[in-house]
Amino acid sequence: MGQVRKPVKAALTDRELQVLALVADGASNRQAAAKLFISEASIKTHLLHIYDKLGVRDRAAAVGEGYRRGLLS
């Protein structure tokens, strides 16, 4: 019988990577939004997508997982 594979999470988009990098540098949602010329609501939405794709629940875990996966340097 075939093996059941764990579903692969989708890769982060370029914008999600930008948001993750700003968060890793200590930016607040407001600061990240200003830097990227988007709303704070958009930052929050990007963060929720990042958390889902990385399988984490918060900013600190997302940053840690980003470094672990080599998404941040």
C-alpha cells in the first residue's frame, strides 16, 4: 500500500517574506505597514498567512521558524 505523505505547506510569497524580515528586525505592525506602504490590516493578514504556512502561532515562533528554514539571514 502507498505511503501517506504530509501535505507540503505553500511557500511564502515575496510580500510575506518582506513582512517576516521586518518582524524579525523588530518592526511593529504599524512600522512594517509604513515601510511597505500598506495598511496595518494588510500586515495582520500577511502575518496570519505566514503563521499558517510555517505552522506557528505567533511572531516569535514565525521568526524562529524563518531562520530555521533559511528564509531569513
